[in-house]
Amino acid sequence: MPGLKLWWINMKIIDANIILRYLLNDHDDLSAKAATIIENNKVLLLKEVVVEVIYIS
């Protein structure tokens, strides 16, 4: 469709594992990878993932 904005097309969908690695910084390699994903990309964070992070924490 002409003029249709696909704002979400280049976004990364992240899950609870990536968020928890980023927040907890508990593993050198994986926490660094999570930080790279979150800090250098547009990310899509689903509300279900937020609930899972809260539940796990």
C-alpha cells in the first residue's frame, strides 16, 4: 500500500532473557550481547514479556 509506514519493520523483538541479562549483568558474554541489542537497536517489548520479567524478579 502506498504511504503505509512500516515503523516496526526494523525492530528487534526481545524476550525476558535479554532484559534480565541486561538488568542483572550476571554473565560477562551474554550480558554484553544483551546490552548491545538493547542499546543499539529499536526494540519491541511486548507487555507479556514485561509481566514475565516482573514475575521472575
